[in-house]
Amino acid sequence: EELRVGFWGLIMHDHPDSLLLRFLRARKWVVVKALEGAVLTLQWRVRENLAEIVREGEAKLNLRTLQIGQAYMHGVDKQQRPVCYIAARHHNKDLQPFEDIRRFTLWTMETVRLMIHPPVETVDILFDLGDFTMANMDYNFVKFIVQCFQAYYPESLGVYVVANAPWVFWGIWKIITPLLDPVVASKFQCARKVNDLQEYIDPSWLLPSLGGTDERGFTYLPYRKEDDYRLNDEAGRAEHQAALDALNTRFVAQTRDWIAAGENAAALETASKERDGTADEMRTAFFKLDPYVRSRTFYHRLGVLGEDGSCDW
């Protein structure tokens, strides 16, 4: 039962097929390994208590980390993938407890998933190393991020672009590379000149310091407790959870019909359409439930994330 609940919690607003295909691709289509990866991810999510992290939200995050924009989402790349900006100069392991940055990272990853919509399945990371020094280097954090992308959020990374890298970074890169799966390593790109970023991201979405024309920069709107009034509405949460559970059960039954159709083309087409229709309903039901189980984020307050699951930059 715990795995069942965990599985549907992992699905969130995704089509179940799409999420499971991530594990299959990451494990080179070896079904047993893909299944093992999915189960390990479910167990990891329970250990990390991700449901509690998103429910408590920004109220339990390090306020300074939020205010300085150490990592934040802004716009899309040329393939419409959301872009996460990370300013390495703001990270100092001696001034920031690892548990704080770990919690912030997990909260960010779960929030980013709300911004990914079909047919897009991945997110970009733009790692700005301007003013980077060895005081900003944190090997434990790097290993944690690598493990997350490779094991627990497989096939979620579009490209990882490093900008403004000083010479000292390349020595660090030689240490990091052996930690990476070859597929993940192939997604790392270096923008040796500021204009190189424009190969991936239109200048209208880049800050002037990164060779772009976007003057908006980063804005953090402080947490407002009143936005989370639905978190304490147990009756409302139960109602929306029951509606989503019923759709999940229907989807499983339709999946059995889809499998049973075998090579019957007409039956396959009918079952496939029914499954996809239910998956669309599941997505709608998920976003109706979401404010009862997830604290509203500053992206909601900025109007980037809509209550219906829309994302408007």
C-alpha cells in the first residue's frame, strides 16, 4: 500500500507512461533494472519525506537562500525547456548548513516538475561561475545533485551549461567527471564566451551579465501564510484525493484492457484513447488537489504558476 501511494505521488501530473519511460531509457531498456530504479526512487522519496517538504514549503526553507536567488527558474530555452539559473558565488558550505541546501534543492526539484509540460520532458541548468572561488566549491553537494539526476529524477536533464568558468574549475571538472553516467556527462556544455549561451537560450531570456537583454532579473516575493489556507482543510483534501484515487484506479483497469487487447488493432486504439483521456483527467484532478497538499510557492505569487497547472513566464 505504501508503494502504491508512493507511486501515484511520484506520477504527480505526468502521464504514467511518460514517467515510467524515463526509467526505461535511463536503464537502457532493461526492464528489471528500470523496475529496480523506480522502486528505489519510491523508497528514497519516503525516506526524504518529500511530501512533507512540499507541504511545509518556503516556511521551512532558509530565507537567505530564497532571497538571494541562489537557484531559481526563469524562462525557457530554444526548445521550450524551463531553465534553472544557479549562481555559484552565492554558495558557501561554511556559511550554509548542508541540510538547508539539501532541503532547498529537493523543494526546487519538486517545484520545477510543475513547470514541465508535454511534449517537453526535461529542464536545463545554467550554472553561472562568475566570481567563483574555491570557497564556493562543495563536493558533497555536487555528489548529491549528481545522484538525484542519475537515480531519482532520470532523464530529466536537458543540458547543463556552465558559463563564466574560471581556470580553477577545469581541475574540479576532472574530479567530477568520473561520478557521471556517460549519458549525463554528454549533457554538460561549456559556454566559453558569453555569446555561446545564445546557442541554447534566446537573448531575450538571458540577463545582461550573461549576454542577454532581459532586465527583469530575480524577484522573490515573501511567503504569505494566508495563501496556504487550504492546507488545513482536511475535508477538501479528502474530497480531491478521493477523486484522484478513483481516476488512478480507472487508469489501472484501462491499462489491463489495453494489455489484453493484444494485437487487435481496433481494441488497442480504443483502449489507448481511453487511457490517454483518463490521464488528462488525472492531470486536472492533481492540480485541484495540489493546494491542499503543497504550500504555494513564490512562483505562484509571481503569477508564473497558475492554480490550473499552467506556466506563464
